[in-house]
Amino acid sequence: MSATGTATMRGLIAVVTGAGSGIGLATARLLAAEGVRVFGFDLREGEMAGAAEWIPCDVGDSESVTRAMAQVADASDRLDIVINNAGIGAIGSIEAATDEEWASVLNVNVVGLSRVTAAALPMLRRSAAAAVVNTCSVAAAVGLPERAVYTASKGAVQALTMAMAADYLREGIRVNCVNPGTADTPWVSRLLDQADDPVAERSALEKRQPTGRLVSADEVASAICFLAHPRQAAITGTVLAVDGGMHSLRIRAE
Ligand SMILES: NC(=O)c1ccc[n+]([C@@H]2O[C@H](COP(=O)([O-])OP(=O)(O)OC[C@H]3O[C@@H](n4cnc5c(N)ncnc54)[C@H](O)[C@@H]3O)[C@@H](O)[C@H]2O)c1
């Protein structure tokens, strides 16, 4: 890892998980606009055409991840960037959580990230600009009601980001995460659709953020791309909040 002030992203190769929708899609588009070749690992192609090459992949399944990474290796001898973004949610307190839900959310959100990165390591090691960025959540840092299982998974993602950053530091592989606040993506639209009063629910979510609005997928993608950029050669083992101040500010109600 060394200072690379003039480095650009042009010509780099990236894997973005969950690239078919929301934050992953916005990240794939931003990376592509920077001249990065993007492979999108997702259950479905979604809207990634034109930004990423879809490789069908379930990050919750080891064989699927191995197959998907082999496809990347067939297409490129090098991989520079891994964006571990695919994730699933869960609503409720610990009383509502079933063993199946615990297993599935931890498997996708935590083990999935580990699986994809471990499979990518042989190729990342051949890169001079290796960077991993994990999509974590403000939930890793603050207690949100009715999000017990999801929050536990994101707390693990944040801790795992630090452990991975330490493990691969000497090999020049940087590992960081972003912690978005509530972001305006299809995920949140689906949640709002389930609410008794979606308009009131959206307004409550907006008010929960000091900025009074939801974070956009593009804003999170921009932070992810910042961390992935080879110019940030000195940044590893950090959490970048993209949450409109939700984690750190206490603003008086007007
Ligand atoms: N939207 C928010 O408010 C918010 C806030 C904080 C963190 N996040 C995190 O951001 C990430 C992306 O969320 P989003 O809001 O863009 O969601 P989204 O539902 O719009 O997109 C998620 C994508 O991940 C894919 N995916 C789901 N399970 C997968 C699996 N097993 N294998 C491969 N792909 C899979 C989906 O098909 C989808 O394309 C998640 O990790 C989420 O926890 C979201």
C-alpha cells in the first residue's frame, strides 16, 4: 500500500454483489462511469445491464460463489475491487426471530461477505490496487427498534471489516465499510409498502435523520467508490458513515 495520488480507476476490475438494485446498482454505474469493468453478482440481473456484466450468484451458497468467481477468473487474470453489498433484512425483536431467520440473515449478510472475499483473494493478491468495501449499516452503531437479527448481522459486518483489514494489511489489500442511514432504494420502498400508512412511515424515517431526508443510493455509491479508489491508499479499517448525521448528531427539534 503506497500513496498513489494520480492513480485513476480506469481499467480496474470489480465485483459488486447485489448489483441488480439499489446501492449495488448505483455503485456499479458509478464504477463503470470511472472506466471500471464491473461483474455483478446477484440472484437476478435487475437493472445492471449497461453498467455490469451479470454473473448469477447466491452469496449465501458456497458453490454458487465458487462458480461465479471462476467465471470472473476466466474473463480476467486480476481483480482489483470487491464491493460486498448484497444483503437481506429482517423485521422484529429477538422474540419474533426464528432459528431459520437467524441462519438465513447471518448466512447472507455475514458469511456471504466472507465467502465472496475469500474466493476473490487469489486474484486480489495479483492487484496493485486491491480494495474491499463492505456495505454495513448505521444499525451496526445505534439501536434501532424491531431490527434485532438484521442489526446483529451488521454489527458482525463492521467487526469483520476490521478483522479482514488487519489480516490483509501486509498484503496491500485495503478493507473498509460504509454505514448508510435509511437509503431511498427498492428495499425501503418494499418496507414502506408493508406499512399501514406508507406516507406517515416514510415521513417518520425522514425525520429520524438529522438532515430530514433519506440518503440516496448515489450518495452511498459515491462513498463506496471513494473508499475503493486507489488514491485512498492510506485508508483501511475505517467505517464511513453516510447517514445524514444519524449516528453522530443530536439536533433539537424545531
Ligand atoms: N436501503 C437502506 O436503507 C440501507 C441502509 C443501510 C444499509 N443497507 C444495506 O445496503 C445493501 C443493499 O441494500 P439496498 O437497499 O440497495 O437493497 P435492494 O434490495 O435494493 O438490493 C439488494 C440486492 O441484493 C441482491 N441480493 C439479495 N440477496 C442476495 C444473495 N443471497 N445473493 C446475491 N444477491 C443478493 C438482490 O437481488 C438485490 O438486487 C444491503 O447490504 C443493506 O443491508 C441498506
